[in-house]
Amino acid sequence: MKKNTIVEIVSALLLVFYIHSLISNCVQLQSLKNMLTFYTVHTSLVAWMIISLEFIIALLLFIPRSRRAGLLLSSLFVIILMIVSFQWPHNPHDFGGIVNELGNKRKLILGIVVLLLSFSAFMIKYRRLSVSPQNG
């Protein structure tokens, strides 16, 4: 399988993941704001920042020229969500969509999978191959 095909498949999977989460968070905006009261007094601002970030990641993943930034931002976003989950394990977390139905262990596994997919696709597509000088 070609490098581009792998990156396209991973990007499409991540795009579906972020669009699903984005739509869910938009539809259940009040629920997201209620959950955020455990973390901040600026619930509306943070809720819209989360929704905006999910939209930006989805948009970056959709546009081929910006896919590199989308994959990196996706990795960072998942790392932040995982840190929040483990920093405050007894507070509620709202990740949007079906992810909310998962237990903590499965959320961790899903976070690791999304992180590995994002970072692996980035490395496959964008790493520079070291070229050794030819002897001779």
C-alpha cells in the first residue's frame, strides 16, 4: 500500500471521528457547558473553544495541503484530553458522541489509538528520509 493511501485512510478515519464529536458537542452544547463547570467558570468560552478546535482539526484534515497541521493538531488535542482525563479522573468528561458511552479504560485505549494514528500518519507522510552520501 502506498504512503499516500495510508495517510488518506487515516485522515478519513480521523475526520469522521472529529466530525462526529463536533456534531455531538454542538447538539449537546448545554451538556458540555454543564460538564465544564467542574473545570472553569468560563464554560461558554471553553465550550466554543473545544467546538472550534474540533472544527479546525476536521477542516485541516479535509484539505490535503493542510493535512500535516491537522495530524499534528489532532495529536496535541488527544494528548490534552488524556491529561485532563487522568488529572481529574473523578470529574465528568464529555468527549462527544459514542466516546461518552465508553468506560475510562476504553477511552484510554481509544485515545492511544487516535494518537498513534495521527502521529503515525504524520511520520509516514512527512518525515524526511536521511540521505547518506554515496561513496565513490
